[in-house]
Amino acid sequence: MAATTPFTIPFDTEPLCIGGVWRAAAAGQTLTLDNPSDGSALARIARGTAPDIDAAVAAAQAALDGDWGRLTAAERGRVLGAIGRKVLDNVELLARLEALDVGKPLAQGRVDAIALARYLEFYGGAADKVHGQTLPFQNGYTVLTLREPHGVTGHIVPWNYPMQIVGRSVGAALAMGNACVLKPAEEACLTVLAFARIAHEAGLPAGALNVVPGLGEEAGAALAAHPGVRHLSFTGSVATGKLIQAAAARNAVPVTLELGGKSPQIVFADADLDAALPSLVNAGLQNAGQTCSAASRILVERAVHAQVRERMAERYRALRIGPALADLDLGPLISKRQQGIVEHFLALGRDGGLALAAQGEIAADAPRGGFYVRPTLFDAVPADHPLAQQEIFGPVQVLIAFDGEAQALQIANGTAFGLVAGVWTRDGGRQLRMARSLKCGQVFVNNYGAGGGVELPFGGVKHSGHGREKGFEALYGFSTLKTVAIHHG
Ligand code: NAD
């Protein structure tokens, strides 16, 4: 398939997509997106509001009642597969857009675009493999269950991994036969809009996916509150997640919340440190630390604490930070606001007397207007310090020393979050004890993140959220079960 050329940068105003038609926002308003690498205005997009959400929900319902709703599961799977192939043809375009819009180094943009394709392949292949059951029951009855779509599903996503999050959420929802209304983040959404164009070019029926960019309190709140939406999938902050759950409660609809984290990697003295070291740093600093599952706390058994600190510090000192298109180790943060938040945490560490283990350097030729922050490793941080408790969402990691398994667990589980944890040890019994006792949604033993793992159910406990996306599990969340009991005597 040929690559798509959806638009060039800079462009005038990128419209929203409702019922397969690209149009301006109903109120005619627009939003300006910044280029985080230099702080310049990058692009203008339509700023959708409640009337656009109304139109998008109506278009999604029409798709369910029309062409999209009539497709068999196998046909839906074929459409998703075709979209995935077209995404693969457009990896370079998508990576470049993501670099400009999110400030993500090109290499990471490529990883995200390929992951988007992989979600579509995975959910395309799974679409006709989710089925109900026949249940043993009383004589004279046949009882069966049917897996059915919710109907119109609402998807509200953040700016940090737009492609991956849209892939996992919209991919699973479409596979199950729902029709989606998607509200991307106001800070960055060019790849989401490009994806919508690619999907339609690849044969997605009109109305199956509608994209309405806009502000959270306008388009986002209107989508969360819309009575025509039968399921909400939200990825973002805890504060907004609570608002979404309250809105879902008012309409009595199910909601999946994928929220923040303060995830630990726990390094025992018997660990293979050569294997652990790259992951200890990379999993904390990927996407400049703006990752929900960022390993922002490194818990180290005291016997290897000094060694791990020195080896991590060495890596930090070699890090290069600069504009996304230069494709260095780290790019900028998403916005001036996010830069201010991270600098506040850095000041809190410095002024509170935390030991600075190491910092990376911003490239001398990085544009002055870019939203750069030096990656920073603090040492010997008390487990109850704000830097060890709160999600910073920037390139900041804390080292915490511990003595023995019990204390490691107590510290690891001792935050409001519970998203992901990593455990590094050669002791098989300890691997299992830790995996069972960690309070979180995913545990990785002698690795962290398993390379993204499209197939692996993902989600949190406590303030990290509830419900699962990714893997087969997501297909159950994006469908509802109907029981049919037939009395035939
Ligand atoms: P955010 O909550 O500010 O925004 C996320 C989305 O919600 C955006 O589209 C925004 O427009 C929308 N929104 C904001 N206010 C709204 C409202 N009142 N009603 C409806 N929608 C509204 O989050 P953020 O700062 O953009 O993203 C960072 C957060 O997302 C971090 O906490 C991070 O950990 C989390 N996150 C979680 C995952 C996960 O899978 N668990 C993945 C990525 C990011």
C-alpha cells in the first residue's frame, strides 16, 4: 500500500473527523499546538465542543445501525488488519509528526507507530476468536452466552503515547464491534488525526471512528457526560480520572481508568547487574520520564547500593538531551507547564537536602525556547519524601536503599499507586514471593516492560486505576455478556 500524505507541517487548521467527514468545529474555534523542541507554534487544530461531541456520538450510532454494525467479526478483523498494514507504510510520517508534536525522539516515535500497527494486527486477528459458551443447566434447557459490543464507546487519551494508547483502546473496541468517539489531548494530537485519515483510507466504514480534539473541560467533559455513550475508556491523570468516573456513574456506564504510577524497580544483591543496569535507567527516562509506567523509584538492597548508584550515575552523565528530530537519548517535555512542574520537584529535592547522584546535560545547541529539563538522579531518598511518593512525570529518578525482602515490599507497596513493578533477583523463590505480594497490575521479573507487550493485559490497582487494556483481556472489557436460556422441554 502507498504511504499517506495527510498534511504538511506547518499547516493551517487540521479539522476534526465525524462520520468520515473532515470538518471545522461547530463553533469555528481552533487550538494552537506548540513544538516542544523549540517552543514555537507548530499547528492549528479544530477545537471541538459539546455540539461536535453530539454529532460524533450520532455518527457512531448511525455506523452501528448501518455498514459498520452489519460487518461480521471476521470482516471487522480484516478491516483492522488493513489499517495496521497502512500504518506500517506510514511509520516515518507518524514518527516525524510525533517528534514535532510530542517532542519524542524519532526512534521512540517509530517504536510507537509500529506498536500502533501491532495493536491493529493483534485485535484484527482476535476479532473472530472471542465467543460465548454453552452452559450446563437443568434438563429441558439450553443456555448460552453471547459476547456483544457496548455500542458507542468514548475514548479520552493523553498526549504522552497517543499512538500506542489509541491502538490499544480503539483497536480492542473496534474489534468487538463498538463504534468509537475519540477525544485526543489538547497538547498533542497530530498522530491521532493522521491515524484517523489512514484508517479511513484503509477501508474503515464512516462513523466507526470519530475524532474530536478539544479541551478536556469542553469536548472531554461533554463526551464523558454524553448519555449516548455506553462505555468510557480514560487514560490520564488521577484527578481527571475521578471526574470521568463520576460522569460515568451519572449515566450508569462502565469505565476503564488507566491512571498514573510511581513504579519501583527492586534490585536485590544477587541480581545480574549488567542485565539490570540499562533497564534501571531507560525505563525511568523513556519519553523524558513522561510515561505512566516509568520506573521512577529504584529500590536497591544495601549491599549493592553504592555500586548501582555509581553505575547509574555514569549512564546519566553520558545522556544527551536535545530536539526531537536530532534523535538523541531524550527530547524535551511536552509543555512549559510540565517543565515548571518538574523544576518544582527538582527544587524540592535540592532545597530539601537530597543527595544529587548525577544529572545529564542538555545539548549546547538545543533551541533556547524548548522545554528541556536535565535528567536527574537523587540518592538515599526517604521513602515518604514527596519525590518518592508523587508522580513527577519527568526525567527524575530516586534511589532508595533497603534491607531484605520484607522492607523492599513495604517500600514498594507504600504509595497511593499500583501500576507496574520490576524485580531483579536470581532467586526463584523470591521471584514468586515478590510477584505475588506486590500490589500492582503488572510485575516484571529480570526485565521491565517486556518490550511493550501488546499481548499483556495492562492496568492498575489503587490510584493507578481499574479495568484492563491490552491483550485479550481488553476484549472482555469492550464487550458485554448476554445470557440466553432456552426452555425446550
Ligand atoms: P489529564 O488527565 O490532564 O488529561 C488526559 C485527557 O483527559 C486529555 O485528553 C484531556 O483533555 C482530558 N481531560 C482533562 N480534563 C477533563 C475533564 N474535565 N473531562 C474530560 N476529559 C478531560 O492527563 P495528562 O496530564 O494529559 O496525562 C498524564 C497522566 O496520564 C499521568 O498521570 C500519566 O501517568 C497518565 N497516563 C496513564 C497511562 C496508563 O495507561 N495507565 C498511560 C499514559 C498516561
